[in-house]
Amino acid sequence: MLYREAGQFKASYKEDQQIFPIRQDRIAIALILAFFYLGVPYFASQYWLQGIMIPVLIFSLAAIGLNILTGYAGQLSLGSAAFMAVGAFAAYNFVLRVPGMPILVAFVLAGLCAAAVGMVFGLPSLRIKGFYLAVATLAAQFFIVWALTKFPWFSNHSSSGVITAQKVVILGYVFETPEAKYLLTLGVVTVLALLAKNMVRSSIGRSWMAIRDMDVAAEVIGIRPMHTKLMAFAVSSFYCGVAGALYAYTYLGTVEPEGFNLDLSFRILFMVIIGGVGSIMGSFLGAAFIVLLPIFLNISMHMLGDWVPQGLASNLELIVFGGLIIFFLIVEPHGLARLWQIGKEKLRLWPFPH
Amino acid sequence: MKMKKSALIGFAVAAALGASVVQAADQYIGLPSYRVGPYAAGGTGIYGGMIDYFQLINERDGGINGVKLTWDECETEYNNARGVECYERQKKNGPTGNTVVHPLSTGITYSLIDKVAVDKIPIISIGYGRTDATDGRYFPYVFPLITNYWSQSTAKIKFIGMKEGGMDKLKGKKIVNIYHDSAYGKETIPVLDAQAKKYGFTVKHIPVAHPGNEQQSQWLQVRQEKPDWVILRGWGVMSAVAIKAAAKVGFPREKMVGVWWSGAEEDTIPAGSAAKGYIAAGFNVAGTNYPVMKDIQKYVYAKGKGNMDDKSRVGSIYHNRGVVHGIITVEAIRKAQEKFGKGKSITGEQMRWGIENLNIDNAMLKKLGAEGFMPELKISCMDHEGSGKVKFQQWDGKQWKVITDWIDADKSIVRPMIEESAAKYGKEKNIAPRDCSKES
């Protein structure tokens, strides 16, 4: 009843092409953004911002990156964590070695470095496909982590190979409190998510999807596979790289190459699969699911109190987490984003379903 | 983007958080433990031992000057991001917030170093973590107590020198360093190189990729090199595999010296008979033949309040290491109470003072029933390590046997390297060093 677009006529192409063509959606988005920009920093505790909101946002960004590559362009990749590592170490080195480097510029340059590395490792995608490509990107995962450990220059000759992010200063303002760091992260993620959403609706996004659905047919209608695939690798790695820089600068503060291991790559891939392959919205839902569910389970196990021994509780957490993933994949193989879409369609008809 | 779903989950978590409130006049310690995953053997043992000791203090002494210890655990899975989440979750619990953090993971320690300085909660990282944090002028809130990796490396070379019949006999000898190819494994390379130069032996570094369950090529290389000694810097599954691989190529296990993270029952038992004769460093010993362990049996396990599911692990290397963590934590709280008010809950900032002024000598260890169980410990503003001593133990096929007394580190090699590294950190982060003569 409330969620109905009757009476909203599009009089121009511009109106027809906007991201949220329905007025209710626009209002909802404005309210949600206002809530996250104004409400959350005001009400949420330090734990909430630092322990939950910031990681969810950062992983959402990484998941968007992988979703562009895997979900939209159809190229399976297992190297997302390594591209995050490139971003984190590149940002560190730019700030360290270029005096007066503005931090946001360093983030962009870090993303570009990751994009360049991503393109190199994307080259095999021109010849091999599917699971074989996944193995090729696996090489990126191991090679990059190895190289960052092997060459001490990357970590400024730190004996342990660990880097500590410098202070984040923009126009003289020091981002130190969790609120400030949260807002910075949120700002970067909002801009990049909006950009991604527009990219996948534009011609480049359509050519990605054409390649994904059938590359021979795409080539026949005039889409250059090399250009398109490498573009997908570059954009995807750019997103992962910026996520990695944020991971180091606004979340952990100190990172080691080991932290960006295959496990993290898999985690990002799971976010994409659970959230919804080929959906920007799904990246957010998937990241929230994968990051929050274990924490939620951990806390609820604690509420059971002493009669569940800690060792059992920790193992139960993994069992329930795994079980829920399987459950969700069975009831909705297209991910949480699809559930959201179904909900929206139902709401459109409510209260008079057919 | 719409994030209603995450917000909903969030509110449920927030509701759950409200439930964990601890009563006043308690001392709360948040434990970011790991009981699942590849390193669970270490996690269950050490956190179990620590909890057993806290339980002993509550049961036998009624707490520290009447202040009962309380704690809860938060599963980190040895994962940095989960570790940070646990730290944030636990830091405000209890009447005075979290007292002290024991991350038991080098990665999590690194991730918390900046945060603890802001929140004023000390980190104790015994035998792991950031080596240059030994320089307390730059790292007021980080305590890599007892011994760090560099100190341990010099003690190992000293031990090898002893076995060879004097440090001058090391000249011309060949040592192979088999290390876990990670930040952790690489950390001792510069110290070993410095010592090789000083004593005139040659050292060859051979990396093993994580997790290390395939080491055939590395050990073939060892066979070609024919070294006099092999130093094993392993972690997790890598250690047992290395011992077995050494047996396969016929390298004598009596010439293999492991770091303390590859010197527990969990490393030798899987290697079976191949492990007999293998030597490892340790800052604590195994066994229950100490008064403190007997008290744990009597006051904790006899009452059914023990933390270890597998009672046979009580007195194992990891469990005893946890007891050492417990002793140090409790004594630091006691020290802080002496200054800031007996019978009161102390804050993290006061705890920091307690750790920095901790002095556990042999008389005190005797009183605690832990003489010979762990080395003496004296912390100061300059020296956040406080000891540097290790014992070497040999696996006799059934259990670890101590074969040396406490061996000191060679501070003349380690200290300048630590100060250099810490000063570099200070410069990078714009931290001015504290003036230690003004600390009381």
C-alpha cells in the first residue's frame, strides 16, 4: 500500500535512468544514509563502531570488488585478500616515502597499484576460464604475500615484516576517535559503492555481463574481451586495494602480510556467494552476515552461561555457522540479495496479492 | 545502501551484550582465547592453565587481598580481526574495565599495540609479540615479558656453544635455521647473522611455507649441507613434521634445537619415536612436581573446577605456561594494589604501573611454590622483558626432561638492536621516548 509506484510517471530519459526510480526507495535510502551518517556515530558505543561497523564496511567494499569481477564479469578469483595486501602496503609506502602525501590521495594511489597488480594476474583470464582461472589467481594470493614478506623494502625494513599505519590526517584534522574513523570509512565506502552501482548500470557493466553470460557471443557483437576482462580485474582490484588500505588505516592500525592469507580471500568469496552474486546490495548483506554472525553466535553462547564449557561453545559456534550457511544456500541459492528482492516484490503487492 | 538486516542483527547483539555485568570489588580480566582452529592445542592449554591459576587464587586465598578475580573468554580463532573485536568487546567489562590483555598471538598483539596506548590497558605477551617493545620508553603499555625471540636466539647459540665445549669452538661450525616463512619465523634472522659474524660460524636460513606439512626438499637440503646443528623455528604442525623429516634423512635429533613454540608435548608426541632426543628451549618447565601445581590439583581439580577437559594435560608444557601467565598477572595486580589501595579493583593504568614495577625473585617464587618453574623476573621502565632466561629441555620419548639450568641471553647483542628498532618505530609514529629516570 505504501510501497507503490502508481502515479510516478517518468517524463524524461534522465528520470527513467536514475538509480532508484521509485520515490519510496529514494526516501528510504536518504533515511538510511542519514541514520548511518548522523545516528550511528551519535548513539553507537566505541565497541560498536570499532569492533563491528568499521569491519563490516571495509569487508563490504572488498566484497563489492570481488562481486564486480566474479558476479558481473564472471571471472572467479581467489586473490582478493592479496589485492587488499597490495593496497595496505602501497598506502603505507606512499605516506612514508612521499612527504606531505594527503591520505585520500594515498588511498587512491594504493587502489591504482592494486589495480595494476590485478591486471597482471588477470592476463591468464584471456586464455583460461572457470576453475582453472581460480587456480591462476591462487598464484596471485601466494605470490603477493610471499613477495611482501620476502622483500623488506615493502615494510620499511621492519624485522618482523609488520607495518604500522601512520596517523590519518586530512586538512589538519586528525582521525583518531572511533567516530571519526567510522565516518571516514563510511564516506569512502559510500562514494565507491555509488560509483560501482553506476558502473554496473553503464556500458562497461553491460559488457562485463555480456562476457559473463557468453563470451563468444559478446565478442561477436563487438565487445573486446581483453579490454573488458582486464578492466574488470583492474576495477575489482582497485576496490580491494582501497579496502585493504582502510583495513590498515582505520581498522587494525598494524598489519602483517600473513594476515591477508587465503583464508581471508575465501571469506570474501563467501560474502559474495551468501550475499548474492552480481549484486552491490548483496555485497553489503554478505559482509554483514559473515562478519556479524560468528560474533552474534559467540555472544549468545556466552549468554547460556557456565553450563556450556568454553571449548564446546567455541566448537558449537563453528558448527552452527557452517550449518546456517548451508541452510541459506539451500533455501535461497541466489543469496540474501535475492531474498531482499523477493521481499520488495511482495511488499509491492501487499496487501492485495493475486 | 540498505543495511536494515545488519542493523537488526546488531540490535540483537547489543541486547545480548547488556547481560554480562560483573559485580564490584572484583578484578576483571578479559581473555581473548582460541579453542578451535590449527593452534587450539596451544590455546586450550595456555588459557586453561591461566584460568586454573586464577581459580586457585580465588579458592585458596579468597582472591587477591579479598578482591576476587573474574574473567570471561571470547573466541578469536587466532584471527586478527576477531581478536580486535574481542578486545573492544571486553575492554569496558567489570568494575574497572579490562585489566590486562593476553592475546597469545603475535598478529593480534600487533593489531592492539596502538589501541591499548589510547585505552590505557596493558598487553602482556610472554615469549611472543613485538620484540622491540622490550624498550619500554617507546612502548609504555606493551610487556613482552620473560624473554623475546632475539634473546632466546642468543641463549640457543650459547647452549650450542656449551655443548660444543665453549663459545670459541663455534668457529667454523655450520648451523641451519629452518624457519616458518612468516613474519614470526623471519624475526630471528638478523640476530643469527649478527652472532654468526661474532662467533665465526656459518648460518644458512631455509624457509618452510605455511603450514609446513611438506618439508622433504628442505631436509634434503639439510642433508646436503651437513650442518652441525639445526635450529627449528616452527609453529603448529610444522614442528612435528620437521622432526619426522629429520629422522628420515638421518639427521640426529640431539642436534636439533627448537624454539619454545615448537617444544611442547603436542609437537613431539605426533612425531612418535622420531622425537626422542629432540631439544627445545622453554621459559617454563613441564611436570606437576611443584607446590603450585600440587595446589592446583588440590584446590581446583579435586573440587571439579579445573578448566582442562583432558586431565592428563595438567602439567604439560602449555598448561604450565598458562600457570606462568597466571602467576605474573596475579603478582602484578598484587603489586598495583600495594600502591593504589589494597582490596580495591585496580584500573588498567594502575595495572601498567604494577607490571612495570614487578619484581619476582627466587624468594618470592619459593613462596608461590614455583621455584625452578619459571625464571626470576624484574621489570623496569627501560626493560620490559625482565629476564631473558630460558631452560633447555630434551624429549626422552615420554616426557620433557630439563637438561640445563637457566641460560641468560646475550644482552650485548640484543639490546642495541632493540633500541635501534624501537627508536625507528618512535620516529615513524612520532612518539617521544619517556624519560625513565622520572618514572616511579
